[in-house]
Amino acid sequence: MEQPRKDQQRNLGASMSPPIRIEAREVSITERLARARALVFDFDGTLVDSNEIKFQAFEACFKRFPRHAEAIAVYCRNHHHTPRGEKFRYIYERILGLVYTPEADAECHAQFEAATTRQIIDAPEIPGAARFVTEASRHRATALLSSTPHEVLLRILAQRGWQRLFREVRGAPVEKAVWLRAFRERLGLEAQSVVYFGDTDEDARAAAQASCAFIAVGPSAASFSPQAITAFDSLVPYPEDPCAHR
């Protein structure tokens, strides 16, 4: 069989199209919600504007240690979703250098709950949150996942009239990534078909570890997530997928 000459080989090579590179495209929030089968929400700072209430409560619990106030504030704000009991122990043992006794534990929990529960029940929602979750719950499986102690969380939901908005509710103690993965597997859902709404990079990491999609909520949300909103009031919970007719 006759072989092509070198000049023919060059022409053939020049006429061949280069390999096609498929660039990964960032899925929009609208597409993400259209494809979602379940929505999971953090509570404080995501659905309710209550983060500052909790930060101030930690300061109140340790106001008798003014020399350590700055260190306590920095620790609490940088470990927002660490369960409060773990925070109390860390502050006592690592910042104050004191023994964390059962009596100290009971006192801290009582003071913190007295300074937060009623205030969080009355706290304003993130704009549009109740409407969004109400509408979403009619078409999607919805769940609440929070670092607030479970029984306290249930009491807050009941007082706000929100307990029926969620198929499942899980408060502390909980490891969010583990719970999210188990929730997705219980429902038999594929990766990224569960969307977790949260307000911290800790929430974002939990979603990633559980192979869930993530949408950040809050004024600083865009600083740690490419998909971010400041409120729910302009968000449609079950939009049509804009890619469905392409």
C-alpha cells in the first residue's frame, strides 16, 4: 500500500481539528435548585438572624474574666459551629486555665440558654426564609441541621411555628458531614442532588465531605463560596432547569 509523502502527512495533520476541551462550567444557583431533590438548612445565621445573640451570650457567660474577653471572643467567632459544651470546656481549660467541673458545665449551659433561647425565638428571620422553606417543603424533602442542642432546637422551632416545615430535624450533638451523607443515602439520592444552605466555611466543608451541593447565606457568604445569597426573598425554591431545553 502506498504511504503518503511527508508533505501530504503535514497537510493531513494541519487539516485535523485539535482535541476538543470541555471546560467545567459552574452550575448556577437556579440550576442547582432545579435539580435538587432535597434541601437541608443550617439554622442560626442561615434562617434566623441570631449569630450575634449567641456571640454576646458567650461574652456574658465569662464577663467575670475581663482579662480574657478578647481571646474568648476570637475563639467563639472562629468556631461558630463547635457545640457550646465543647466551647465551654475549651475556654475553661485552654484560655482560663481552670478545671471544667460538672458544676461549671451546668452553670454555663444555664446562663447561655437564659441569654439566648427566648431571644432567638423572637429574632428576625433572614428575609424570605420562612416563605422559601414553606414553598420548598411542598416539592422537596427538607431538613434542618444545626449545632444548637437538639431539644433546645425543637423548642425554638415549636415556638416559631416552624416544626412542620422539615421532614427531619437534627441538632447537637451531631457531626454535620456524617449526618448529611447518611441523610442523602437514606433518601437514595445521588451526589449533588442534596443542597445544604449554611452561613460558614465549616458548613461548606461539611457539604463537600458529604458530596452535597452548598449555597452560602449571609453578608460574607461570597467570601467562602462561589454560590452565595444574602437573603431568600428573591429565590425561587423549585425553578425550572434552564438547561432542560438546550
